[in-house]
Amino acid sequence: MGQSKNVLLICGGGGTEHEISLISAKYITSKLSLIPEVKIIYLCIEKNGRRTNEINQECELRKAGEVFNRETQETISLDYAIPCIHGPPGENGQIQAVFELMGLPYLGAGPEASINCFNKVSTKLWLDKLGIKNTEYVFVRDSTDSSVEKIFNFFEKNKKDIFLKATHQGSSVGCYHITEENQIKEKLHKALELSPIVLAEKTNIGRELEVAAFEYQNELIITPPGEIDCPESFYSYKEKYNSDSKTETRAIAKNIDNQTIAKISEMASNAFIGLGLKDLARIDFFLLEDNTPLINEINTFPGHTPISMFPLMMENSGVKYEEYLRNRIFNS
């Protein structure tokens, strides 16, 4: 383990979560910097498509598993990659497929698991077949009269209180709370602009919980559930990331009995294994008023910002993030 390794930290992506990716990359950089054997090779996919290093020199990622600096003509061979990109092309399997073609080991889920978890509908179909309880839903691919009627019927069935979600987005992008019939068409059109499929979900009254699931020293660890306490009715993108957010995050949720914690852990473990995940994931739950846990979503590369739950829950469980990264990099 004393041999040094060149670790690609690739971030940005140019999508709706570009800026959040850069913040997460700063956190991961701070932890990698604590590992003397690691040399960080920083690469940002800019919004204009350029690939730049930390001093804005243009670079390219080559299929041989190396970074070529166009300005200095230097070539750096890579040993490992961390795709710190939220949303496409980081969480939808695209960058993972590139790494697979390169034969380059990397942190996180593979292409297939990334695709299945990034698409909220396919996640639910997998959870259904695995027998893991999740939120009630229907989905549509267009805004035809029959699709609108399908959502309207679901809306009526669920006490005129649902969410519409663009399925191929993260961090509450393209997610709309629907409580009036006249909102359906407008919000459906907006969601379809962001994704080819739109999910309609029943609004679930209860607590919003999250667990960090990660592999460390040949063991899958599921942390106790943490909690999002949001004063708004919906944990929006603004509430997640703005500096004036009133939302509170707790590494360990209060007042949850051991039986419920064990059930949540079992569901998270079954989902992680059943969906073929690797290395890390944040698994989000609703805990209903009758104490029933439901999986809401699975995030294959969770946020690593100062207020993000995943690193907070990991470190609270007794695993330092730099030690986790060291374990993954040198045991890949």
C-alpha cells in the first residue's frame, strides 16, 4: 500500500448539478490530500464541454487510461478514478462505461446499476421485484390526453396530493408538488422537458430518513438512519444547497425504535445487493406515521457538500472518510 497512485478526480459535467459537483470535489480533494500515497489528478468537465485541470489548462481523458495536457504535452497514467459528478454523465452510467472500456478501476456503482438507479422508474421496478416496499406510483412518457388522464386518476385516488418527478434528474430537479388539478398539465410539460419519463408519486406523510451504505474492509456497512428536518413541505433543490436553508440534518435520527432501525437496515442492504451497487450509496426512506418504512430513492454518488448527509453519517459511524477512500483506492 506504500506505492503511490494517480487518482483521477473528475467533476462538473455541465448539467443542472454542475456547481454542487464542484463543491463535492473540494470535500473529496480535502480528504485525498490526507493520503500521502495519492496524487490527485483533477479534471473538470466544463459547461462548454472543455476538460480542464485545476489551473484551467485544457486536457483530455484518453482511452488508454491517461490524462493528456494539451498545453504542456504531458501524459499522466491513471490508477484509479473518482467520478464526482452529480447527474449526467456521472450517475447515469456514461462515465462508468468509459472507465470500463479503459480498464480503469473507479469508485461507485457500475454502468448498469448506475442506469437503473438514476432512472427513478427502473429503480422502483427493481425494488418491486425484490419485494422491497417503496412509494406508490405510476409513470408516463408523454403528455397525451391518455397520459394526463392516467395522472389525473392517480391524483384523484390519492386525495389530490401527489408529486410529479422527472425520472432522469437528481437533487429534486424537475420535481413538483401537485395539489390542484389545473397544475397537472403544466408541470407534466415542465418535467418532460427535463426527462423522457415522468413519475407520479403519492405524497407520503411522515419523516424523511437517509442511510449511508458503503463497503469497507470487505463488509457492507449500513449506518443508522439520519434525518432531514425540513420546515418546508418539500425538500427542494434550494433547501438542499442554499446557504440560507432552514433545513436541519441529523446524523442519527431521534426516537426511532430498534426494530424499525433493523428493518430499515435490512431494506437498505437488500436494495444495495439486489440492484448490484458497489462501494457507496445513499438510500432515502420515508417513515410513515404508522412506522412503516418505504424506500424513496437511491443515490449512487451522493453529495459531499458541508451539509450533505452521506459523509456526515459515515464519519459518525466511526469510519474516517480519508480511510474509506484509502481502502477503496488500494483494494480495487
